[in-house]
Amino acid sequence: MRVWSGFTKYFYSEIADYFDRVLHSGKWHHAYLLTGKSEFGLERVARDLALNFVLNGLDDDYGAKVQWQFEKGSYSDFYILEREYDSKKKQLNQNISIEQVRELKEKLSQKSFLSLPKVILIKDADLLNIDSGNALLKILEEPSSRTIFFLLANHREQILPTLLSRSQSFAFRSQSLPMIKQYLIDVYQLNNELAENIAHLSAGLPERAVLYSEKRELYESYLEKVDQVLDLFAGFYADRFSVVRSGIIEKAKDYNSQKVLALVILDLLEIVFRDMLLIKNDLKHLIYLMPRATRLQELAKKYSLEEIQQFFKKIHEARLSLAKNVNLSVVLENLMINF
């Protein structure tokens, strides 16, 4: 029995076709590594792969029951290993701990409840530290034919070499904007303009496009943030500094939380200047903020190519300063005084 989601078949048909052949042959690796930005849809595709491994060889009736359990989260032999949340620090831990890997090993040693494959999904596999990575390696060195690992990682180069050598890798890439646009029209029945706007905002990341299509309030909220940043260019110095105070300093109490908000502004500024650069080079069709193309065109007239390039450098310098925990207000005000 095979069950592929429309998302996987549309954007990653070559991966689905490959695993169809693998499952049909009955010969597969015990670990697969999917690399790239999470918004490529790594977890969505990994869950698809995991489900099809579980359903492999089952008849349609029994397979349908197992599929229902898997999709409802009640399939008892599906395990997820990810960074834990630190309630005291109110943030995710920096790494997956060795204790988590040991707990996983203990669970895997227990007999399967349904006598079906055990599937492990490891998020942020590039954030395994040396100890937890070596502990996982010991599990992979003694693979069971009925146990499959799917490792997800943003940065392939940060995966421990010993784990890389025991995994088959698949690198995910950006999808074309026309392809994403057509998917949104076909699946979500979006009109042409909205589908095109969301496709451009996705920057070739299909999972982001799906998120904006399913949760339109997030799409609108993002555009509101874009408008706030664009308004910075029209205001006086005092107005810009007021945005920093009200939107960051007063909104978040501790420095780390303020820094997160500041980085969001820097990200948006970088996108704005990138789009202006494209417009000035007659590449408007490639801009990210297509819903605000008119405002960007007017804004681009104010700056030369050299000035825009200088802003990229200043934004980079601001990021470095924040990394060194330099006074946040000073960093942002020094940047905005140059607009």
C-alpha cells in the first residue's frame, strides 16, 4: 500500500518515485538524511516517507487503519527526537541531549506493539552534540531491519561525519515561483493575484506558501510588519526611534527577547533593500515583496545602487553588533539614521 500526499508528489515527485522503487525492492538503508531549510517541507516529506515504510506490504483494509492511527498521532512505534523546551529559560535547548538519545534507545529495545516497523524522526539532527551524536551512532551501528531513521538538518556540513557515512542523503532545493503559484491555485483555489503574491513571499519555500495559504492571518500579519518597516523610510529620525522603543524596547523586557525582535526588523530591511536592488536592475518579476511592489518602486528611486550596497554592509554590521550584545537601541538607531 502506498499513500503519498499531494505536496510530496507535486514538489518532490523524484523522491517519492525513488522510495517507491526502494520499497518495492525490499532493500533500504536504515537511516535517511533530509537537508535544507525546514520551510522546504522537510518534516512533511519525512512523515510521508515514514508512513509509506509503515504501510509497505499491508493490504488496503489493514493499511487504512494503520494510516488513520499514524495521521492521528496514535501509531505507537513512531518516535520523534527533538530539542526540549527549557521552561526556566523559556526557550529551546541548544542541543539534543545524550539523555534523550538514551531514552530513545530504551524505547526501541521494547517489542513493537503492532509488529510493524519502528520509525524515528530526528529534527535538527545538526544540533546533536558530540555526546548525543555518538550515542545515536551506537544505535545506528546495530540497525534492525524493522527500524528506520529519518534525520532532518538545516546544515548538512554540521552533521557528525560518522552519522553522515551511515545515512543516505537528500538535499532539498527551492521550488520555482510559477510552480508554487500553480499549486496554490489548484489546491487552495486562490485567485491569480493572491497566489502570485504568496508564491513570491514564499521565496521558493513551499511549506511557507502552504502556511500563508492555510493561515491567512499570518500572511496579513507579515504584510503589516513589512508596512511598518517601509514606513520607517518616510518618517523623521524621531519617528524611527519611536518605532524602536515601542516595537522592541517596551514590547520585550529582557535583552534576548528584544534581540529576536530586532533581528526580525533587520531581516525585513535586508529583504526591502534586496527588492530595491532587483527593481533598479529591471528584475521586478523576481522581487520577494510583490504585494508592495508599488511602494518599493517609489522607494528605489531615492537610492543609488552604491547606496543600497552600503546598506547591506550596515545591516551585516548591525547583526554582528547584536551578536556581541552591544546596546540594542544604539545599534538600530545608528542604522536608521542613515536612511
